[in-house]
Amino acid sequence: MSKPATAVDPKVDFTPESLTTSFQKYRTELIEMPMFAMAPALAHMSIREGIRYQEHVHEMRGDFEIGPYDKYKMGKGEMEIIQRTLQTFFGNCIEPIDVNAIYMSLWGSDVNKGEALKNTPWTKRVCAYIMRQLGEKLYDVMWTAKRNASGKKTVDLFNGFSTIEDTEILGGKMSAQLQNFCPILGLAGENGITAENAEDVLNDFIWGNSDANWEGVHPKLRDQRNLKLFMSDRTKHLYEVCYQMNHGALPYNQQFNKAHLDGKPNIEFVALGNVPDNYLSLTGKTNILSLWNKKTQDETFLVEKSLTSHYDNDFIANIFYGEEYLSINKEMLCVCKAQPTAPAGASEGASQGDGPSLG
């Protein structure tokens, strides 16, 4: 098919030198591209930068209260400082680039822009395209990734949120007794969350269900401002279908889409396609962390002439990335999911529980 008469083929020089120069010239912008691809999730999380391998954070806990005056009163001195480790993992990508195929895809997206094509920095766009692809792979496994140092895929690079939770549950740091983990079997049954029970499951998770021996999330957690209730997009759809079946005739029920839990406008539904089904996680934006470095020169982006093809160039990238909860305290986090069965030592770097006590 011929191009429109106004279209002008841009002069494109896809050499390793031109691509590497673009990476270096636009490094500050391009290093943000993976984050743009992950924006649907990152908008509801806190981003910490400058973490190269490990950084330690601390949480103080104690049981102190004031009562009527008593000259002989003496407390128990139950003060402790809990340490958690924020960790990024160093990963790299070495992939051949078929620059002609990328050029064709970019031309197709701009085929109607005509003369504007002459001023388009194509090498920058190629670099941005590649970096966004890396971010999309990170986004896909934000919950399910499990660190495997001998692996080759993004899913092997770091420990996702669900993997972190599994390790804490198996380590005894999250449980129904501690009020930060609710096994979903007791609330939803063997069929999981369905269009018939979704509303009850979400309400029971927040407020409790005596038949399931679940007392609900801690009052200090559910009363926080700007809480995020993470779930799969399918779970939210089932909730909305269930809600319409139960309350469709109510005069105040004016729309299908539900953004918050009824009666708790501080609890925002965050429905994402990368969150597992039959999973709920309630926490504040400041407690769920996406960890990056982006500060040091060992995060490099290079393009070299391919060693295996006369037509390709090799793209080389080094990136630090990780995830963590700032606290798993019942006042900061509560999850509802299936009881994990994997061995506690199956995931490298995820097991830390509440961390060592420094008090």
C-alpha cells in the first residue's frame, strides 16, 4: 500500500552508536519509561528510589498507656524496634533488536502525520519503546514474581507482593490470630469469589465473619485515610455484578461501577489485571513500596553490533528493582488469599518476617 502524498520518509540511522548516544542523551527520560508502563499500579503505591541492593527501615512497637495515679505503678518496658529490609535485585537484559521491524511499527503509528515525521527523533523513540517493554514485563509479575537467581525471566528477578506474603505467612508472621491474614477458603468456600458471594466476601473480610473465625481487619487499619483494597479486575467485576443483583432496585444505586466499599469511602477499590484472582489486600499507599535505584551509573543502557546477526543490534540494559511492605503489622496490612503451601525457604530474599528486634 502506498503512503499518502504528504508522508515523508524520515532519515533513520539505526546504528549501535546512534542508539547508544540516544540512551545516554535521554537517560533521565528513558529510565522513567518502565515506570510509565507500570503506572496503573504505581499510582496506588509509594516509590522509593536510590536503593541499591539493600536498605533497612525500622518500626517501633510498644504497649504504653496512662491510668489513675499510683505511686507504685511500674510498667513492663515492652518496647521493641522491628527491622525490615528493603531490597532491590540487579537484573539485566540482552536482546537482539530487529530495527527494521521497530521502524515499521513506528511508521504505522504516525502514518497520518505527514511532514511532522521529518522532525521525529526516531532513535529516541526506539529506545523508549524498548524501555517500555521492560516495564510491561515488570508490571505483569508485580504480585507473582519469585526470586530465582538462576532464572532468565522477569518473573525470576525479584519477589512480588504475593510471594512476600506467602513467606511471611509460612514463617508465622501473618495469620488470622495476628489479624493480618485471612484464609479466603473460610469466606468464599471452595469455589472462591463468584458473582453470588463477592459482596459478602469483601464485607466479611473488612468487618469479620464469626462462622469463619475471622474478626475482620484491625480497626486502626480500616479507619486510616486513603486505603487501597487491591484485587483483580475480575474480582471487581464479580463484586459489581453481585452488587447489582442485591441492590439494583435501590434509588441511590445510580451506576454499575463501584469505586469504594459501601460505608467506607476511605477504602478505594484498586482493580488490576496483574493481581491474582481470589485475592484481597488492604493497606495504605505509603506501606506498599515499589523499589528502584536510578541513581548510579551501573544502571546502563547500551546498544552494540550483534554478535550473531548481520542485521541486528544487541540491546543491553542493567536495572535494579524490588518490592516490599514497609510493615506487615495488623494496623498497616491485611490480606485475604489462599493458604500457601510452598516450603518457607523456596524464595530467596523474601523471608524476613518482622525482622530482628533491636529492643
